[in-house]
Amino acid sequence: MSESEKKSRATPSKNAVPAKGTKRAIAAQDQAKKAKPAPARTGKKTSPRWWAPTMVALMLIGLVIVVLAYIFGGTLPVPTWGNGNLFLGIGTMLVGFLMTLGWH
């Protein structure tokens, strides 16, 4: 074994993991304890104030349209649409329900 090989084995490099209990290992553990993770985003995601009332209103308006279409045989709220009023009511309710996905 040459002398350079003996020296490289005797003194570990700075990138090597230090042995447990050594000053360098203890210092590395202390430094790891002191390191803090990046702060989480504190800004809460909130919906605009009009979001929830609009969502509920669309669901209720859709329900009223469907009930009117059933009671009056498709002549209300739009007389020429017939049973298309059901699509209008269900579509309005669907938009209201889809708005719940974006509500925070």
C-alpha cells in the first residue's frame, strides 16, 4: 500500500458521513435541528362573498323551474319550450352544484 492510500483511508473527506458521537456529527445534528422548514403558505383561499349566495340561488331557481314544468305540463316558465323547461331547470341546478366545487 502506498502512502497516499494510507492517508486517504486515515482521514475521511469532508463529504463523508461522520461517525456517530464525533464533534463533527454532533455539530451536524445540532445544525439540522436548528434548520427550519420553509413556512407554509398562510394565505387562505377564500371564495368571494357573492359565491355562496349565487350557488344556492341557482340551485333553488333550478328547482322552482323543474317544479313549475312538472305542475303546468311544460307550459311554464317558457311556454314554447315544452319539456325543454326541464332541461333549463336541471341545467341551472347543475351550474349551482358545480359551483360547490370552487367554494372555499
